Amino acid sequence: MRKIGVITVARSDYGIYFPVLSSIQRDAQLDLCLIVSGMHLSPEFGLTVQDIENDKFPIAAKVDMLLSSDRPVGISKSMGLGIIGFAEAYDRILPDILLVLGDRFEMMAATLAALPFKIPVAHIHGGELSEGAFDDALRHAMTKLSHLHFVATDEYARRVLQLGEQAWRITVTGAPGLDNLDTVRLLNSEEFEKKYNILIDQPPLLVTFHPVTLEFEQTRWQTGELLAALDQFERPIIFTLPNADTKSREIIQMITDFVGRKKLRWKFDNLGTQGYFSLMALSAAMVGNSSSGIVEAPSFELPVVNIGRRQQGRTRAANVIDVGYQREKISHAIKKAISPEFNKKLRGMRNPYRSGNASKKIVQRLKEVDLSENLIVKRFHDVDVALPNELS
């Protein structure tokens, strides 16, 4: 059996992985070795390792790495601890191939630790951009450390080629998290209210706001402007809390205070895939700076007010309204998003990230790829471009 190591570090990547994990687990020729780390192991962020255990996925190793600090020094130290912990896990498990996803610093630690072991790495969601976050640099660095690339769109495939990767290493799959739409039963409003003990008297605003890590000094002001804009709307507001990034705890405290001041406001560490997708289907609009507003929301024809630079550079569908950080601009964009006129334009829209069989393509490639020296030894693929005048 081919041993497939999979790294999961947060609820965000676990939901995307889920159909891939299920496909690996069902395949008699593959052995799923799930390595759990990061926010999954933190009570502060919902201890979501319990969700993995409830889903009956076998956990091969747990790597504790997060310090209880959202300062830059705490993030850097956590990365160092992660490299040590993942190295110990690989030394014991030694997967035949390692699957990583996205752009988080915990995932970068896992990818870097695999290098001395000569473990081939397969990377999901490379080639994308998020220019307001240092995740952008981590994602491209992970591309150079990886040997196979599963990208969501043709545009992202071209960008991975630009990074010097050989074409045979790249597979355009679509976004695997969207395969969940074929299997997850969405809750209606009554079921959602009962499960999460809330009241939705009209379509709510779904809000997810993460730190913009290249602008972390402005976190308090940016969050304050968002909350001031939301305070103008008399409808239910449901927050999902940010990831463990620089200044995330400051955002969480401000949201907690905001929720406590009025009725019909709630916050959740983790809704799970069914809960989150159901909330997308029930909401009037999504507000914040989460990648789910770019990747998943189009499948629900859900209007998205995307704030600031965090998602700058990603392919967008027609549902996204980009706006700055000022409260007046955010408020105006929310009014536009919930208007009948804007919603009418979204009917029948196509999600550029959805293929319908992304997980199948990924698992088939993991199963069939030749794990020889040809995979491990990478050759830089030069792209023929003219030098700018100032360099030539």
C-alpha cells in the first residue's frame, strides 16, 4: 500500500481536504496517514481535532506547535517548533508522499521539515495570490518545495509554470472543498437555529475577518471600522472567528465585545462544513476577507463584501464587491450586496473554482505517480520572457 501523509493544521484546510481524505480512505491501495497540528490541538481555537476523531479518520501523529501568542516573535517560534515536531513525526511514519494545502505558516513548517527526508510533496491550491498577507510568500515557497501541484484554475497553473515548475508536475483540478457540495445535506433555517441555539428572523450577515498580516499594526483600526459599519444593520450577524495569525486575539476580543452589546449577534469557533455551507445558503451576504468568499460563496450565489488587501490577486466571480477599510465604504457595499438588484445579477452564475471531481483527480494522481528519482529531482523550467529595460 502507498502511504499518503496528509497535513491538517486548521478547520479551514480540513473542510477542503474532507472529500480527498474520504477518497484516500476508501481506496484499498492507499494508506491514509493523517498528521494533525496547529489550531486543531488548541482549546483556544475550538480543539477541532475532536471533529476529525468524530469523522473516524485515523490520526497517525499529533504535532503541538502553537504558542499562546499572536505577536510576530510567537508566530516565528511556533514555526520552529513545528519543524522539529514534523521532523519527529516523519522519522517515525516516513510517508511515501506528503499532501499539503494552501499557505499557512504551520503548513510551511510541515513542508520544510520534509525536505531532508526526500519525501515527495504534493501541494493543493498553489499559484494563487493573497497580496495583503505573508501567506502569499509562504504559498509560493511551498510551490518550490513541492513536487506535484494541484491547482484550482488555468490561471493558477500558468503562475506555477512561471515559478519554474515543469508542466507534467501540474494538474488543474478545481477546488476540492467544493466537492463537499455533492455530499453535504444543507440545514434549513429551523434546523440551523436548533443545532446552534440561535434565532434567525431574517437572512443574516455572515462575517469572517482575519488579520491582514502585512498590515498587522492597523488591526485594531481595521476591525473597529468593520464593526462600526455592521452596527448600522438591524439584522442577525453571525461571526466565524479568525485563524491563529498575528493579532488574531485582538480581533477575537473586539468581536466578543461587539456580540455582547446587542441581541441577534453570535460568534462561533467552528461551524463544521455542514454548518458553514448551510449558513452560506441562508445568509443575505458575506462580509470580511476570507478566501471562502472568493472560492465557495459563488456556488451559493452569495454576495460578498471583500474588505481590504488580504485576498487581492485572486480570481473573482461576479458576487464579490471589493472595498476599502473605511466604515462608510463597507456600509455602502453591504447595502449594495443585499439589494434585490445586485442579487438578481447573480442568478445562474458560474463558480470558476468548481470542477465537480477535484478530489478524484487528486487521489488518482497520488495513486499513479511514479515515486522515482525523476519526481524528487526537480529541474527549473525557464519561461521565455524579455528582460525589462532597466535589467537588460
